[in-house]
Amino acid sequence: MKPRDPADFTETKLSSEPVFEGQLLRVHRDTVRLPDGGTATREYIKHPGAVIVIAQPDPQSVLMERQFRYPVGRHFIELPAGKIDQGEEPMTTAERELQEECGYIAGQWRHLTTLHPCIGYADERVELFLATDLQHVGDRLDEGEFLEVMTVSLREALDWVVEGRISDSKTVLGLLWAEKIAKGEW
């Protein structure tokens, strides 16, 4: 049986206007042509991209951070992560963030995948990296950055996901990747 060609639901931009330009995010409002010939408005956020690092001091543990996230108004436990600076390669961002936030450099790096956490309203991409063969060299937190770094067993971190103690989606996905890698499945 021949596979069907997928339907094309592509929307075509007719016009675009900037709504807001901040230090991190830009909001746009576009008018688009729909596949059926109609039109619609699409509001979305332009984001510079980010990285997340599964940093493993050993195959059964991960470095985690606890920090306050203002938009949600509470502390979160997360894997190390950070924004890609303009013109910066994602690998460079991952190396920078691991050292700045956690105080480690890694002897081995592996790019795992690209995640798109908010496809309904943002173009943000998150590059997921695995860092092993870690060496502690001391942190260099950015001014105004406050966080606690901890080493957590992978099993405990996954339990925290089940309990709802970890709810950050990029961290949940990173921990699931780490579990698959630890089991030799990926």
C-alpha cells in the first residue's frame, strides 16, 4: 500500500508588525493566508534560543539548580540552562552556562536533540547537551543571578518529576533522556 502524501497546511505571511521589543523577547503580530484561502492573525514571540545541559558527575547522578522564577512566582529545580547570546554557537553557550552557573567544565560533550517547548506561541528552540567527565573549576554567576547547585541521583530526580517537585518541561525531558542513556537504550 502506497503511503498517502501528507496534507499541506502551510500558512503564508501576508503582513507583519512588531508589537513589543524587549531585552530578551520580541512579540510580533502577523496576518496570514490560511490553506483554505481565508486569513487569520498570529501573535507570537521571537526568542534567541537556549541550551539545557545534562551534566553528569557520574552516570547515575546529575547536577541540578534551584532558583526563583519570577513569571511563575516560585522556586524551581532545573537542569543547568541558559539563553544563547547573539552570534554564539549553542555548544559555546552550553560550556559557558555549565561553568558560570555550576562551576564545572566537561571533558566530553554530546549534542542530543533540539526541543521546541512553546510551538503554539513562540519560535524558541532549546538545544539539549550531555556533559560528562566533569571537573570543578568554580562558578562565575552573572550579576543578579542567584541559585543553588546540587548533585542529585538520577533516580531521585525522576522521583521528583513523578511527585511534581520538578515540573519545568525542559528539565523533565532532559531527565528522561538521561534515564534512557543510563539504561543504554539511547
